[in-house]
Amino acid sequence: MRLAIASDIHGSAKWCEKFLKAADEERADEIVLLGDILYHGPRNEEPEGYDPKSVAAMLNERAGSIVAARGNCDAEVDQMMLEFPCMGDYALVFADGMRLFCTHGHVFGSGLHNSVNNMPKLPKGSAFLFGHTHIKVNERDAHHSGVWLFNPGSVAIPKDGSHSFGILDGKTFTHRILL
């Protein structure tokens, strides 16, 4: 199974469209969204191409192949716009024998880059996927039984210089830069 993993779209139709096109080019079987889907939040500048209604329409076309977790900027009104569940603080995905704990990073977190330090107990060989910080991460966590940590960065409002998403192919995570 090949997954496209994204976080922090923040209502940017421009960057959502680029992400979805790239996910298609990557031949992703499913899309995992790690929160902050439609709203940019009061702490962020309005992202380029801000149009939450268009983002909802684009994502709703793929609702059957999206798994999503709630971000700190997501609210019940967002769920009313989206045709896939997005209000859970986490989602569990099983891909190629690996357990993926998918969350935003504001309730459960790795402690990296100002995310909360609240890691769930996960079995060895699992992966912890999170967003929230807008900073890419792809490393093993030595403190949590070898759990893999992966943050795809931000689709719309990167804080590390590049708009990005992630790919999981088999058991290998990689970052992809959106141009």
C-alpha cells in the first residue's frame, strides 16, 4: 500500500490542488490527513489561495480514500463541510503490517519542535505520524521502543522553508516537496 500523508493544508486551495496532483502522480492508494484542513487559525497568516470551500470540494471528491485526524484549528463546522470523518484526535491505520498512529500533534505528540510531549505506548515497529509543527521529521525515536516518527511538514504554511507532504511506500517514509 502506498500512502500520501499531508498536514496543515489550512484552507489553501492552491496548495491543496498541488498536493492532490502530486499524490496522483505518486500513485497513492490512500490519503492520510493529519489535521488543520480548512481553517488557517488565528496565529497563522492567511495562506496563499485561501478558499476553504474549494478545499472541501476537492477533498470530498476523494472522501472514500481519506483517513483524517483533527487538528487544533479544526472544528465541528469543518466536519459539516467534509464527507469523511475528521474529528478524532487520532486515527489508527494498518499498512503492510505496520501500525500507524496518525494524529495532529497538539494532543498526542513526540515533543519535537514544540509539539506536546505525550506519546502513546505503541508496539515496536509502529510509526507515529504527526503534523502541527509545520516542520519535517523522519527518524527513529530512541525513547519509545524504536517507534518511527514522521511529520510530513506543511502543505500550505511551512515553517522550514518548503511546502511538503510525505509518502509511505512499504515501510519507507519519504518527503516530497511541492513546487
